[in-house]
Amino acid sequence: MGNSLFEWGNRENTTMVFLYEMGSTGLRFGELAQYLDDYHVVLGSNEARQ
């Protein structure tokens, strides 16, 4: 299993954490990202690897 972590924004801002499931990627949050400028955002997953 591999872990993926994406992070952006100022760490001094309120942090929002999103978890996503196997079979998807952090890229699916791309459209949402434009609305989260005022936050520190962390995306994480635990993806199965073969």
C-alpha cells in the first residue's frame, strides 16, 4: 500500500483535511481548490499498489 499526500495553502490558516479512496486521485479536488484559497488544505489517501 502506498500513501499519497497533497498539501497547499498557508499553515497559519484554518486547516481542512480531505481523505479519498482507492481508485481515485487527489486531482479530482482540482476544481474545488479554487474555492479554498483562505484555507490550509491537506488531501490524503491510502492507495493499494500491486
